Amino acid sequence: MAGLHVRSLLVTGANRGIGLGLVQHFLRMPNPPQWIFAGCRSPKGQRAQELQNLASKHPNVIIIPLEVTNPASIKAAAAKVGEHLGGSGLNLLINNAGIIKPKTLDSETLEDMTETYTTNTAGPLLMGQAFLPLLKKAAQGSLGSGLSCSKAAIINISSIGGSFSSFFTWDVIQATSYRCSKAALNMLSKCQSLAYREHGVLCVALHPGWVQTDMGSSAGHTPPVTVDDSVQGMLKVLSSLSEKETGTFLDWEGNVIPW
């Protein structure tokens, strides 16, 4: 992780799974970020207990109430993060919050599709819009040219399930609404990379692997990748990203995924 020097970052869905793993691993860095903003729907809830414990021990972990399907919540979160940062910007936005409906194609409903898209695709869109001023500020305050995660970046946690060329685990879990939402998230990542490049913001879609989380295990099978291995791999990838990778879809080991 020698190439990753982040002063501030925000992770959505930070109370469990990959989001919590990211917070834990950033804290273990030789030079941890000055600010780790942990977005969470219910900061006082039982599901956020582990995150609450971390924040009580580490003053650089700030829990931010955040519902990514609610524009007002996103706007309030951006204002709160801006207050903490003062005059400086946000280096890294990791859109990790997501949902899955493990249903067959025949049982998908309009409500499922709408809820999944709202969380997995519209949420990262709105987050990017709301936090762009802080990302731009971080990019302007960074030395050197080019793009990097140490400067300013949006990382959208996607899935190989959104790849047209893979159809990974179709026999295990169809989850059509999830697959569609992640394919759309990949396109959003590409659009963000084109729109935000001029502001010095790198944008990448990242597949974390099939990970041993509540969501990953929702089809009743044990996924092959641990949270620790996934997060370590992703942080290694983040440390090496440059303008060459902006707009791409990569996995946790740095491989390009065709989509």
C-alpha cells in the first residue's frame, strides 16, 4: 500500500461486510487517513455495534448517518463531511452500499427492480453529484498532475454479475435485478470518468470478488473469498490506479473484467 496516501475518505454501507472491512484496513495502514467517514443507515442500531466500537477507539473514524436512496440524507451527509474537513477536500469516495434480491427471473417484480436500482445505481450517481465539490477541492489541493486515489477518486463497488460476458454463478443465483443494476453501475462509472476527468477525479468500477458477507451468502452458498482478502486486494489495486485505468471495470486482483 506504499502508493496510497489518503488524507480523507468516505465509505458507504460501512457498518458491516466489505464496508466495515475497508474501515478496519484503512485504520491499520502505517499512516492511516486523518478522516475516515463511515456512512451508515442506522448508526445507533444493533447492526452498527462493531462500527460504533471502532469509532469509540479511533477519533479519526466519524460515523455519518447516510441513506443512499434519500437525496436529503445524502445532501446532509455532504454538508457534515464538509464541516469536518474545513477547507480541505475529500480524497476518496467509495460507493459500497448495495442490496441484492436473490430471486429467479420469473419472480422478479417492479418493486424489486426499482428498489435495487435506486440503491445500487441511483445511490452512487447522487453520491457522486453531492460530493463532487469536495472531490474537486481535494484534486485542486494535490501536488502533481495525473489521476490517482491519493488525489481524488470515486470507487464504485460493482460486481462481475453485471458483466454481459460472464454470467458468473447464474446456476446458483439469478438475481436479475442485481445483475441489471450492476451493469448500469458500470456504465455510470464510465460516464463519471468522462465527466469528472477534467476536475482531476479518477472513477473506477471494482468487483470485490464473491465475498463471505451476509449479501454474498444470501443464496445459501459459502463464497470463496474472505472479507480480509478482498479488502487487501482492493486496496492494493487502489494504490496502483492512474489515469490509464479511469473508466475501467476491474476486479479485486487488478484484472480487467470485460462487460
